[in-house]
Amino acid sequence: MKAARLTGPKHFEFLDVEQPVPNDGQCLIKLERVSVCGSDIRHGYGPIHPEEDYPMEVGRPCHELAGVIVESRTDEFHEGQRVIPIAYPGTGGLCEYVLSEPNRMALLPDEGALDEWIMCQPSGTVLYSCAQMGSVLGKNVLVLGQGSIGLSFTMITSRMGARNVIAADLLDYRLEKSKLFGATHTVNPDKQDLTEAVMEITGGEGADITVEAAGYPDTFNMAFSQVKQFGTVMIFGIQSDKYVPLEHNYLMDKQPRIIPTTGARSGDPITQIRDMINLRNRGWADPAQLITHRLGFSGVQQAYDMYEQREDEIIKVVMDINK
């Protein structure tokens, strides 16, 4: 089968590898669409790894997948069904076929384009995190970062009934996008004092909930500086560095509830994706609006370069494995 892998820093090559064979309890899925995630860039594609790490595992880094079951050795799923699968650890999605199993697969409706349904994967992980917040009715929410994850937080918290959803980002095109996803206010901290803006919007109290959805030391500290006393700080963004300095006085002055949250490590990586599919299916929210670019699989190098460099006002790029 056709596959891609990193053979050097920021360099993909295509190769033919053996097609996987499902065992009892597994499904073989022919991938149709894959998408690039920020974590693929921050921890796989972006850093310059030691020379001995190359070439990397076939198919990595990529984990946002959608395809069709072509062989099922389970009772729960059958051939021809469309699914979002979670591949096994150590495998990636830059290939034609992957194996998965029922507790790692979300069934998709027969109707609608797969490149749109695949967006339920990243937004589903955010849905899990929003569930940890509790009720946001009447509360002020500040979302730091408006990439695909931050925009998903903006979309979901606005629909959960937040009084204000304040979107913050350094890129104006992302802030414009956030208005479509339900942001009531937008702030570019390069052009406007964030603290002054948040205090004005919240009547001098600060945000009830701050969401760190960017994964940078500055935004990590902003999440604590902008939260009100006894408020909630949600940590979603994954930092590149192992240690991130935090100003101690934020903890002592604000005494916030701190919730680090990653759906994939919750012990149940699939239910929130299934829930997001159901919510989109009934029209509650549409994460497909995250998509800004579509490419063929032959454009994998371009896709990752664009995502890393934030070219052409990119938010999400989906690749068609068949092209």
C-alpha cells in the first residue's frame, strides 16, 4: 500500500509497504481523508530530531482519520461502514489502510462528505474538555489561541450558554474566523492590552474560565493572569518544553481550580468523538467550518509546510488519500 513517512527534518517521502491484515476483533479500514493536527507539527514534523530518529515510523505523524471498513472481524462493525478510527499506538495515518477495533472507532452517517465529518475528531476532543468545565451558563470564558482547537472551544462554549466568549489570538484572520464560531469579543494581544480588554468585558472581575489552547509559555501564564479569583483554568495546549515557568503569585492570588485535560488519555478516547458526530448530525454545531484547505495525498509535504508556517490563512487542511 502507498504510505508516507518523515525521512529527515521536515521531509516526507512516499513508499510502498505491506498492507496490514486484521486479526479477530479488528477491522481493516481504507482511509479516504486525513487531516493535520497542531500536535503533529509541534511534536513530530516541526522539531529537528536526532539523526538516528530518521526515518520515522510509516504513516506518522498523523492521527485525524476517516475511512471505510473493507474487512471486519468483529460483530459490532461491518464492511462498507464509514468511520473515524483511532489507530493503534506507534502507527500513523499517512497511508492507505489502518487497523482499529470497536472501542477505538466512531461510526459516521452514510450522508455527507468525509472531509467534513473528519473534523468531529479534533472538536470531539474539545467536547470532552468542555464537559470537565461544568455549566458555563452566564459565565465569561476566555479562549487563548484560535487555531482549530481554540475555535472548537469557542464554538462549543458559546453553544453551552456562556455569557461572553472572548477569543484571543495574535493572528487577525483567526479572530475573524472566531466570530463565525460564536465569539462575542476578540482580542489581539499584540494590538490591545489583554488585561484591560478582559476587565472591561467582565465588569472588572476577570474570566470565570480561561482556556489555554495554544501551547506556549506566554499563553500558559495568561490563562492564570486573566482568570478571576477562584475561577477555573483549563489546560489543553501541549507545551514543546518539558518545564514551563509559571508566575507563583498567580496561584496564590487567584487560587484557581486547574484542570489539565486530554481526551485521548482519559481511558475512553472515542466516546466524545461519537458525541460530536451526533451533535453535528442534528445541527447543534458544525466543526466542518474549520476546513480552509483541501489537497491530495500527493500534497502531504505542502500540507505540513503550510500548517507549520501558517500560510494562506490556514486553519485546517484535509488530504484525500486517493489523490
